[in-house]
Amino acid sequence: MLYVITAIPYFDRQNKRYIKIMKINNIPQRGPLSQHITHINPPRLSPFEDPNMRTSSCVYVIRSLSNPANYMEVDETPDLFAYLLENGYTINTEVTRIFQKSNIKLKDDILCYIQDDMCTPSTA
């Protein structure tokens, strides 16, 4: 299975600051990453934001590996990549590069596409 990890803006109400957190398009069906994903309805970024204009209210986000009470921020990307590689996931640089260089721009910033190698059928 192929998953996309993106960075989205998020208002951290507890610390009263804006941060970029990691969003994933779906929960991986296999592997330990699924244990670090939660479903949230992010708060509006501004009181002027029209809640009816949001394309999606609920999203899957990745929890911090060092502090699971928090959402993973973009500065934790090296930790996430190490975790993914150590746990049988592949960072699909080819697909990531295609989307980053294409004229098709997603609303969120693409960090990477990952594959769950545990679901890949054996060719032997």
C-alpha cells in the first residue's frame, strides 16, 4: 500500500502557537506506524476562517515518537524517517519526486510517500 505524509498547519491551543504537524492520508493496515496515528478534527486556524469552506474536517495525524501526547511536528522528520526504515517501510522517493516536481499542487506540503513493504507480495 502507498501512503502520503504531508505537513499541515495546526494551532496548538495549549501553547498558543502555530505549528506544522504530520498528516497521513490513511492508517496503514500493517506495521507499527498505525499505533502512532490518531484521528482529529483540527481547530480553525483563524476566527476569520469560514468553517463551511473546509474541504475536510477530520484527518489522520501522526503522534510524536518522543512524546505521544503531542502530534509529530515537521522538525521530527529525521526521527520519523529512521522509524519508518527500521520498521519495514520504504520511503518512495520516485513517487515523492514526481509529485513535488509536477504542476499538480496539493493543498498540503508533501513530505513523502511511503510503502508498507510488509504488504508487498513476494516475487520469489
